[in-house]
Amino acid sequence: MAILEIKIQDQLLDLYDTEKIVQSFSLINIEDITKRESEYSNTFKVPKTNKNLQNLGYADFLNSDSLIPYSRLNCEILIDGFIFKKGFISIENIDEDISLRFFTGNAGFYEIIKNKSINQIDTDNTPSLKTIWNLSNVISRRTANEGLIFPMIDYNGMPSANTNVDVRLLLPAFYRKTLIQAIVEDAGYTLVNNIQESIEAYNNDILPTSKNNLKNDAATITNNSYKGADNYLNGMNARESIDILDLQSPFFFFTYRNNQGNTGYTLQRFKFADYIEGNPSRYILNGFNYYFLCDADGEYNINLDLNINYTNGLTWTNYSNVVPAFDVVNRVEWFIVINDTNFNLIHKTEYPYINTSSYVGSTISISFTDIINKTKKVVAQRGDKITLQAFVISSFYNDTTQGGTLVSNFLATTSVGDTFEVKLAEGLAFNGAVSPENCLSDIKQADLFKDTCIRYGLIPIVDEDNKKVTLFEFSEIKSNIQNAVDWSNKLDETKDYNLEFKIDSYAQRNNLKHKEDKFVLSPPSGSDGAITISNDNLTVQKDLYISPFAASETVERLNGKKVIYIDLHDGVSLINTSSFKNGVTARTCYIEKDNFTVTYTDGTSSTIVSTDIPLTWFIDADKNYNAGFSTNLLDYSVDLINILQRLKIVKCEIRLNILDIINLNYFYPIYIDEFNSYFFLSKISQFDYTSNDSTSVELIKLN
């Protein structure tokens, strides 16, 4: 008998002398072709020795903080000292023994992707799935064959009678094949794709923007935010003087900026360098020049929480005879300034008139305070510098019109702990960053993977040992008859075989549908389909599969060109991203490049393009392939459907050994002379690594 050993996290477990693991293997569940199967073992038990408990983080201790009972533990199964299978172990329960279950094959991969959404794809790993939404990128990305593209889709606002396209109404779409590859790679596997050359439709399948609440992704917001505090007693200190000679008007004023003044006065922008949150590298300190440096286009929220102390010192000199009498008012205006040229008023303070006649011959100090708790939205671009500045206007009313000189010193200081915050707005604006996170619906990665397999008749094989996911076409099994594996001499003829002709989980009509969407008034004919089975012993009808995507209508725009229509925009304010708000269902469609003249514009600049204009369709009779189940998609599963039509399931006992399992290739048919037939291997049930007994095998006859 073979010697069994089990390693968890590179540590050998103590086993019972009679320990065994029986494992089941499956490629596709013939009882439900919408499922993709995995390899799994039964529950087996190991003794509760100190070594085993230590390897399992003493999970039996009730007050333990160990996460091992909730983790996938790397595991190796060794037979006679050689690694037979790699996978992972889960702890089922602990009583007098430790009950474990071993998984491998697809199970590990699906476990990772089943709880993650497609809008959680890590675009740092796949940078082709993100870009800046602007005129230049919309045009340059039109030729893309992977990643992200801005296709011609009418989101409610594309013209019919001309070819002038406003790029502020063109949203990104994402190639399905790139999303699938990113899902696999994010899970820690390598994708081996054997279908890209053979299925043209798969290469041109895209997922358009369908999210009705366009938002900047969290990473972009964090990168473009900064909140800091003032622990420096920020000050704006300015000095101006004016000679009062025979003024024609009794009213005159000074204007101070915090970057003006005479020598000897320290001038600086307001400094908030004590980091609180956000990205500290966005706040630049350069001498007395302090600013926030934008790294993304879009709207920014500026939040001020300031307690301001103002002092205005006034002195009269060189006067003759009668000292002038003045009424004084100070007005302070606070601005968010972009690049020292674009001024955005956020707050204004006015102090009441003060009569200064009682202060003749001396310096007057006028003090007042203010609280600024304000938010201001500004539009900025990558590379812009945002600063906080104050402007002072001091107005004086002179009722004596005397000669002399008035000198005014003005000081504004913040208080320790005052805060200044700049943060990229959550709402996505044109010129903002686009990616799956802010454009695609909350569809699970496992559901997209499953939908892809069903649409194109694909079978995924997961190699846990080498961390590879390989996509095959089901039709490849039949085309591999010349490579069939002969198990004729392994058939256990001492046991009867069982032959079945139907599966009760199917009906005579098995519907495959797209999801309903109230914004699709007339789903194209052929969007849904059915697999029919000529067996009167089955129930009449059932829904076999409902895709997470809705069908899309095709319309004529741009002087007779066909594009899909997604009623995402409310059509009220066409150039307004906040109007992309209708609650549409996720979509998928195909893309094809055409040569005709289009004028792309962003409302300010325009560019004429005459090549590679990306048109879209869902179902179009003029195309070689379409996205409807009864209009082309079921053609990819014709071999599997033919098997279901004349179904013959053989369940028999086969004398399998470890080498048979190691060399198992699901895409090589099985030949058995006793039946004079070729089969595809549906299931191996409870193969015992350490036994020579025969194993129950389920075979499906190839027609």
C-alpha cells in the first residue's frame, strides 16, 4: 500500500495508520452546464496531537485569536515521498479529532474571485484599464484592441444628422478579455488563453460604462487630498502709505495683498504643514511658497476651518495745521487661488466704520476677529497649484482734505490648530480619471467569469501546482479523438455499469436569458435563447441561466451609422456628468473599427478624425457574430448541446491508479472497447490515493 503524507504550511501532519483521503474530480457538471466543477476531497480526520494543534495555530483553544480556522492553508499531498497534489486545507471542526477537507483545482481560484467585484480590479496591475477622460485620450484610445476604449455608444445625446461627437458624452468601455486576464492575475494566477485566435467575438467583446453614479476611484481621491493644520501662527503682514494732498474726492482706499508690502515685512502664503490626513506629498513647501499640487483633473473641495485675528495700525505723519479726521472700514476677502491667476472668493469679512478723530497724533490699532468655516468647489487640472490668499481693502473717508501722509500696517493671523483641506470631489468630472472602479457595475468577478464561459462554450482548467488558469473550448474535446486515452483494460467487468438517458434537472426547453432592464423598451429579437431536448419525459420548461447583462437596442446615429443605445443620461443637461444617472443594468456588446470622418470636440477644442472609428452593436443581422443567445452565442456550445439531445451517461467502475490521475487530461476523450465508444470524462468519484480498489467514473458519450 502506498504511503500517504500530508504537509500543511510546509509542516508534516501526524496521521492515523489507516489514514486515507478520497478525492473527486470533475470538469463540467452535466447536470448543470452553467457550473464549472472543481476537485475536492471528503472530510478526513487527523489525531489531535500537540504537533498537529501547533501546525493549526492551536485552533482548539476557544479564546485563541488565530485566524487559521478562517484561512485557506497551503497543503501538499505526498504519495511514497513524491508530491501528488497541491491545494489547500480547510478546518471543518475539532472534537476528539481534527476534521479537515482538502481542495484543489478550480476551488482555490473560485474561492478568491467569488467575493470580489469587477470594479475592484487592481488597475495598477493592468494599467491599460485606466486613463484620463479627455479629448486627447478619447481620440488616441479609439484604436485600442485591449484594455479601455471610448466606443461610439449613444448614452442619450449622440446626433443623428451629423458626425459631430461631444466627448463629454462618450464614456469608456472595457474589453472583456482584459478584465478576465486581470481577474486571473489579481488572484495570483497566470492566464493561458487558447481561444483568442479562434473566437473573434471574444476578442471584440466589451463592457460599456453602466454605473449611474460616476465617481472618482478611492485611490485617486486619496492621492489628490491633503488636510493640514497651522501650528505656525500664519500671518499676512502688509504696509502701504499714501500722501494726502489736495484730493479731488474725499474717499480713497488702499488694497493690500499678502504678497505685497515694503522691505522689512515678512510676507507669506498661509502655511498648513502639520499633516493630518490624505497624501502629504501633495502639499509643497518651498520657502514662503506653500501650495497644494493637483495630480488629477476634476472638481476639488476646499474646506477651511480658521479663527482669524486682524490688526490694522494707522499713523499720520507730515500733516499741517489740523490733523485729518477719518472714518475707516476694513474689508478682507479670502480667495482660493489656482496658479496665482484664477481667484475664487470663499469668504469676505467687513468690519464696521471707526471714527479716528479721537486718536489725533498717535498710531491707532484697530483689532477684530472672524471665524471662517467654509467649503468651496473649484475646478483644477493636473499640475495646478492651489493656495489660500487674502486681500485687504481699507477705505478712509477724509472730511478735512488736509495734507500729510497716512501709513497703514495690516496684519492677519490664523490660530494654532486651524485647518486647510483640499480633496478631489467624489463625483467624476470630465477630465477625471476613469477605470472599472468608477464605471462598471457591482458584478462579481466569478459571475463575469461564468458568463464568459457560458457565452463562448469555454471550460477553465486550474493548475494549482503552477498557478495557471487555462481556457479551452468545449469543442476541443471532440476534436481530440485522435488523442483519446484507452481505458479498455481498466474497466472493472466484475461490476455492472449503469446507463442513463436523461437528467431530471433539465427540461424540454431550457431558457438562457439576458437580465431585464426597464430602460430597454424593445429588446432585440434573438437576445434570449433556449436549449431544446427532445425527451417527453422531462418537464416542459425552465430558466437554465440568466446573464448579469441586459440586451441593448441598436440605433442609427452619425449619418446612418449603427451604434448601441444605453439610456444612462437623463437628457436634460447634456453636458453635465451628474446627469448620467438613470439606473440601467450592466451591458455587453461588440466593437468594430470603421473609416469615416468624425469631429471630436470637448466644447473648447475640436479634432477631425477619419480612421478607426469604434462602432458598436449587440445584435445586427449584417454582422458575422452577435451577442444574443439564439443569435450566435449558442453556436459556441453546439457540441455540448448535441450531447444533451441524445444523452447517454455511463456510470461504471474503473481501476485507476495514481499515474492515471497525474496524467489526467480532461480534453482527451476516453475510449472503452467494451462500449465501442468515445466519451468525455464527466466525473471521477472518491478516488482513494492509497487503495487498489476500482473507482466510480461517470462518462458521457460523444455523439
